[in-house]
Amino acid sequence: MHKAMLGQTQRLCLLRWITMRAFARISAVLFVLSLNEPVLEASSSNSHVRQKRAWIIDSFTIEEEHKGPFPYPLGNISIQRDYFVHFILHGKGVDEEPKNILKIDPITGLITVHGKVDYEQYHVLKLTFEARKSSSVVDTKLGVEINILDINDHPPVFQKKVYETTIDESMTQGSNVLTVLATDFDKPGTPNSTFQYKILSVTPKTSDVEFFIEQNGKISFKGCLDYEKAKTFNVLVEAKDNGEVVRLSSNTTVSISLTDKNNHLPAFAGRTGPGRINERESGVSILRLHVTDKDSKNTLAWKAKYTIHGDKDNVFSIHTDPETNDGILVVEKPLDFELAASRNLTISVENEEPFFSCQVQKKTETGLWEVLTRSGEAGQDGVPAAHTEAITVFVDDVNDPPVFTPPVKIIMVEENLEAGHMLATLTAIDPDRTYNSEFVYKIANDSDNWVTVNPKTGQITTVKKLDRESPYVVNNTYIVTLYAIDKGKPPLTGTGSLIIHLKDQNDNVPELLQHAVDMCLSDGPTTVQIAAHDRDQDPFAGPYLFELQGDVKGKWHLDPYHGETATLVREKTVYAGPHQLQLKVYDTQGHNSLQNLSVTVCDCTASPNCQLQRAVASRVTKTALGVILMVPLMLLGILLLATFLSCKKEKSVMQVDHGTAEYLISSNTETPGTDCPIPNELSQVHKDQVDQIVTSNGVTVQNIQRIQPVEGKFPQQPPRKILRRSMSSTSHMKSGFYQSSALRRSHSTSRENYVKVINLRSILNQKINSIQAHEELLDDRPKVYSYEGDEHNHCQLDCISIPDSEFTPDRLQDLGPRFNGLAAVSRPTYNSR
């Protein structure tokens, strides 16, 4: 009843809906007949009701992206009942996504469409239709499917807006340049989703190439690419679908860049440079060759590669200038004008990259064109030959140096050849002339000054005896170097050598390698190896014969005594200490020499070797010597200090406390004094002189007598401060005694000077005594006495030996209480406060 109001599209949809509805009813009847499983519906009172059957009663279609107006009727569902039923619709498009697209009239069962549906999101909307009684009991339940009809609303879309690729200029036609790909999101298998590719345009357009695209998106070309005509091609490609109502399309651009290849050979364009060189010069660039090339600069297709032809001796080389592509010709080896005044060469040039070429022969409507291609090295397989250039290099004559003939001369003579003997004559020639020129011969190198040379003839003569054992002789060979100097301008020099091989003579005697050895002391025999050498060579050297000389029976013997070395055996009767032996050593020809051998026998259990013991003794001696040298210096310093103090202003004497019973003299220092021995001549003071001393501060004679020395010592050491007081009275001393003028001074000054002199004398005597004692303590070296012979063999005395031991000063730190007591008795003690 609504057909009059529908447009053409709606009428088509309605016709399609009616047809599908009739088909659905027939299918529903068949489905009911074959249905076995009933659907049980429960009422709200949970009472059992009759069985109901469910089936798909109908299907509808909706065209996607329908333009409306909305809502519009889709169709209705009616059920013949004698009683009233209420229609309800559930599922996609109603209460499931996409929601609110479909609605049903609960009384009439008319389904209406209220919005657009996208086919690419929802191909089918599945719903459930229910008919309910007024008591809300389900009477009928049906399944409803609504198919979405696809329209052509999506054009084909390329993966990229712009495709870029780079290909070689030498690529052959038909090769795959690039493959593009487009996608259409419309319903697969329909005209809306199928499309074709098409090349719309190519920029720039050349006559020798044509691009085409296949249905799978593969882009290729016909003909030949030419970098010089077009470096880049822009190809516009279209993808267009086959839609029935409307055809949609999209475009993409393919950018194809070419890489220049070697389709042009380099050609010579000129040369610069002298093209000539002086003889004997090398490493000089004489010519620069210029070429042109139409290929792109600084590519392998442009870079030139030069080859020299006709240079058998490899005298020349050529390399390419990377900036200009020029070929630089260099003379690597010296040329000789006398051999050739010029050299003829041929130089060819090609590129580092192999050549290729492509030419279109015929264009065809279908398939690839007919083209002619060539590739490979120049001059091969139809490739054009490389360009060549003929070169002539001129050699300029210059003065050549003399040349010795032969340059090295070898002679053989015996050593010990006397002076004045003519050895050989070395001569030189001038290559510039065919006859011999006049030269001056000089000695260039004669390490040991053995020879002289005649400056005109080159004759070499000895000036001293030739010695094969000279340090300048290496491997029996002595080398003399000569110069031959011509008279050219400038004068040039040639060099020649005379090699003298020397034959050995037996002019040296054997000698011991070592003249001092050590042996260990033991209860049995001990041995040591002795070796000899001879400066002569075989057969004038070893093996040697060794013989002991003198009375050595029962003490020393050799076993073995023949060979390169011999074994010296010490008998147990030999005591510890140094021994002097003499040996005769013979070579194979009987030449001999008398050799002295020093043997030191020591106790190896006390120290690793005898040398270490001697080194320790030497160190002790050096220490004692150092102490002896230092003590006089110390004494001189003390005397200078005393003189310096005596020149100071005289200070007042400290007052003596008479109230005390002690015999100490007050001092302003806390440094303890030292008990020093007083010389006997100073301890005997004339009593009359002492009685005359009366101090100005009231000290009685009895008090002064109390401090007289008793048995050469004071009861108590006077303070050191008094020692540092004025010592001006020292000038009145003579032969260790005070003059009588000292007693005529004031009582306090006389007493002070008296104490100072006593202390100074005591300190000097103590230092001298300690130095003498120190020297005696350090003089602990073993005393070796001369050997008195063996006329009486007292074994009980010979067998006694005192083992040597190394003295270590650190041992004095831990010698026990007995030694500490002894040391306290031996050295002076000092009173301390």
C-alpha cells in the first residue's frame, strides 16, 4: 500500500523483499516439517504449557548508506491468531550494536529503519521476533535475518601515496622496476571490490622507453633507458574499480631515479708536461694526459683507468688524478742515455666500470621492443675498443759516475800478512765514454786502517799486519770500500768494494775463561769446573789439555783433564782460605800457555758463596773507615763551637744555695749532666791555689774544696749551662794546665773556668777512647797467614777450621742479659736526672 510513495530504489528493494519473503515462507514450512526438538516456553506462573516450535520465518535486506528519509518501512511480520498478541524484536540493530537502527510496531508487526548501516562493519543483522499474549506468555518465537546490501562506497586505496625506487641505467627491458598494491574494502568478489591498474602519464616522456603496468601491479618498461636524456621518471598510476552504479578510483605516483652507468668511453683530449727526463733520475712526473667522459662525474662510469703498453722493464707508471681524471705519467726507474735516448710508449684509457650500450632497433605493438645491447670490457664482444695515445719520452744525457768493474772483488789471504803486500787492484770506467777516463781513487772505509790505495791506479797495499782475530773481522771477512772520483762538472763518485777472506793461523794460545773460582769446604773432596778458550779456529783450538804445575800432590788434581773444560778436585787436606795454582793449557797443535788460578775455599753452610762473605767484610771495613773520618770532623766542630761561645758577652754566675747540704751547682737547664773522666794533671790542683779562691758572693774556701775532684771525678757533674758560658780564659791554657794568672781572677770566674776546662777535657778524652774502641770492635776480618809448607803433616791441626759467618749489626740488639752487663762495664755511664 506504500508502493506509490517509494522511489525507484525503494521499489526495487520492496520487490526483492517480497520475493525473499515468499522464499522464506516455503523454507519455514519445510523446516517445521523436519523439526524434531520442541522449544518449551514457561509462563509467569511456572505452569506447564503446550510445546511451541521456533523457526526462521523471514529475512529482509537493507542497502548500506541509505539516504533516507528515515524512518522508512522495511516490512512486517504477521501471525494469524484468534486472540491478541504483542510483538517484540531483539538483537543487532535493536538492543545490540548497532543500536536503535530497527524498530517494530508491537501491534501491527511493521519493522521500520531509523538510520544508516555500514556493510564493512555489519554484513548481517540477526534478530529474534517474539509474539506474546496479554499475559506476557510467549506465544511465538521466530528468528529474523536482515542482510546489508553492499554499495560501491570505497575506492581502491594504494599502500603509499608516492613510491620511490632507483634503478641502473643498464637495466634491461622487461625487468621489474617496482610493484604497487591497492586494496578495496567493498564486498569481496563483487564488481565493487574488483579494480584494474592503469598508467595515466609518464614524465618526462622519451622516445626510447615506454613504461607499462601489469594487473598484479608490476611496473616495467620497454626499450632503453638513457641517463643523459632523463635522470628521473614520474609515473602516475590509477586503480579503478568495476562498480555497477558508480566506478571509484585513486592514484599514486611512482618516482623512478636512474643511476648513471658506463655507456660512454673516455677519450683523450690533450697533454701537458715536458715529456723528457735526465738520465739516472727517478720518481719524477713528466707528463699529464687529459681525457673527456660524458658519464656523471666522480662515478665509476666516469673515473678513468690508464694502461701503459710497451714498457717491458716496468720503468714507467701512471695513476689517475681523482679530481681532474687526468693520467699522470711517472718515471719510476732511472733511465740510461747511453742505452736509449728515447722511449716510445702507448697508453690506453677506459673506465673502472665495464662498458654497456642499448639501442632500440624496432618498436612493436605487443610485447617487448627489439633492442641491441652490448656490455663488457672495451674491445670484447662487440664493445668499442679503448682510446689510445702514443707517447715518446726523451732522455737527456748527463755526466755519469764511474763504475767499478767488477763492483765487488773478493780475495783470500792468510792472516799475519806483513805490511807492504799488494792485495788487489780495483779499476773503474766512465759510462759516458768508450775509453777509460782518469779517476782519483780514495779509501772510503777501512775500519782498522789495514790498507792504502794508489790514487791513480787503484792498487791496494797493506800498511799493517792482517789479524784475523781483529774485532773488525766478521766471519773471517774484512771489507774495504773504495771511491773513484771523475773530473766532471760536478765531479761524480763511483763505489767499489774489496772483500778480504782471511785464513786462520795458530798464532794464539789457550787461556782460562776464569782466573778465580770458589770451592766449598767439606769433609771429602770437592770440585769446580774450569774452562779455556782459544781465539784461533779449529784445528788450532780445542779440545784442550790441562796440567797442574807445582807441588799439588795430595791436595789438588784434575779429573778429567782433557776437553773443552776440566774438573779441579780439592782433597780434604786443603784448608779453608785462598790458594794460588798454576796450570798449563795446550791446544790441539801443542801450543800452550801458563795460567794462574785463584781458588778460594770457604764454608758454604754459613753463607751461599764465598763472594758474599768477602763483600760483607768489605762493607764492614768501609763502615769503620767512615766512622774514623767523621770523628775528627765532629771534634773540629766542637772546638769551633767552644771558640764561638767564648766570644760572647760574659754572663753572671748563678748563685749557690748555701742552705743545702748537696754539692750540686744550680743551673737554669734541666738537661742531665754527664760523668766524664778528668785527666790526672787537672785533678791535682795545688791546695794553696784553692785556698786563695774566695768567691765574691760569700762562698768559703771550705765550700770550694768540697767540689775538688776525688779520684779524678767530681762527685756530681756540673750543669751543661756552665759549659756554654764564656771560655775566654781558654787562651791562657798551655800544655793542659792553667797558668797562675787564672787564679788572680775573681773567685766566681776562676771557679767557672775551672769547671769548664775539666768538662771539655773529659769530653774530648771520652770521644777519643770511644773511637779507638770502635775501631777495635769493627776490625773483625779474618787474618790470613802465609803457608809454611807441608814438611810435617799434622792432621789434627789441618783438619781444624773456623767457619766464616756473615756479621749482621742487627744481632747486637738481642745478645742477652750477660752481654748487656759486659757492655755496661766496658762503656762509661751517664747520670740522668
